[in-house]
Amino acid sequence: MAPGITLYTAHHCPWAYRCQIALRELGLEFETILIDITVPRTAEYLAINPRGLVPALAYDGHILAESGLIVQFLVDSYPSHLLKSSSEPGGALQRYSIGFFVDTYFSKAHTFFDNAVLFSGEEETSAAKKYIDAVVKNIEPLLDDARPFFAGSSRLTLAEVQTGSFLLRVFTLPKHTEILPSFISKSLEDKAPNFWRWGHAVIAEKTVTAVWDEETVVKRTLEKIKKHRAAIQAK
């Protein structure tokens, strides 16, 4: 009998969204409980996850936290196309390659994208250009063999599960010039064609877009920007 799985999440949080992708891609049944992360957490949720963050996963009587670790736990628990076991031929190397790719994206590139969202004026433009340059330098070469997914895979891998929710924002938010400069999209298409093709293949997958709500994400992003800039002005 499959264990009971309950995901405590907020659909507009890209970190929590990762777990949705993993659970759906693995074909697991689960209950979703939405947590309003725009207000102080309730006592009921803090009893589940004292840190108050999303996601949290209730799994067979255990509470798991931290999105990346939850996703790793799920793919380790349910063998699938997403990731080979370390004992399979080529498994250890695949696990290293995916781990290196995901770490490189977040440590070398995505921080600049987040900065571009929050900043304005010259700072926004500078951060956007740094993001593009970082993708070209660090990510583009790692996707040379994407067919269409990581390392020649015809199906999603753990690499896409861990980055898909962020890619939705990368390829959507520049359409909203009140959030990001529109040149980001054209620059990525021209300068990082591997990344461009791969990213669009990822965000076309049903498991990636299952609970994607562009209108809500845009609304929450604008609220976050307003709050961030107000805090800066108050200093």
C-alpha cells in the first residue's frame, strides 16, 4: 500500500513548486494543502513545520522540509526516468552531472535574475545583463547535448524538476516590462540557443505547467517588488 502523501505548498513559490513537478512526474497520488505565505503562518502550520516555510511534505507519518531535499527523497524512493540509482551503469556519473548542473545554475546565474526582478533602473539592466552573460558562460555549454532534455534525454530528468519552476519565470516575466526588461528574452534566444530550446521544451511539459498561474505569479511578484523597494527607501 502506497504511503499517504500531503504537500503543504504555495503555487506561486518556485521553490515549493518543484515538489509539484516531481510528484506529478512520478505519478504519485497526493493531497495538496495551500499555505498563504503572504501573512504570518498559522499555529496549525507551525506545528507541522516550525520554520514556517513551504514546502513541507507529510510522508508516511514523517514531515520533510526543504524543496531540493524533498525532490531528491522522492526520486530516490521511486525509481524512474528522472534519475538513475548510483548502482546502475552510468548512474553515479549522471547523478554527479545533474547535481553539478543544478548547482551551477543557481550559484552562477539565477541570483542575477532575482536581482533584476527586485532592482530598478540601471541596477535592473545591469543585473539582467549579468544573468544573460552567466547563462551564456556557465549554462549554455552544459546543454550542448540536450535532446531536448538534459544529457540527451527524451524525457524530463531531475535537472528539469529542480529548475523547471524557475524557468517558467525566466521565459514569462520579461513579457511584463513592469517587472523585467524585455531584451532578456531576445538576448537569450540569440546568445544561448541551447538554453533557449531546452528551457522552452521544459516549460511545455504538462507536469511543469500543471498548477502554473501566470496572473498570480505576476501579481505576487509586483507585491514583492513594491515591498522590497519600500524597505530600501525606509533605510
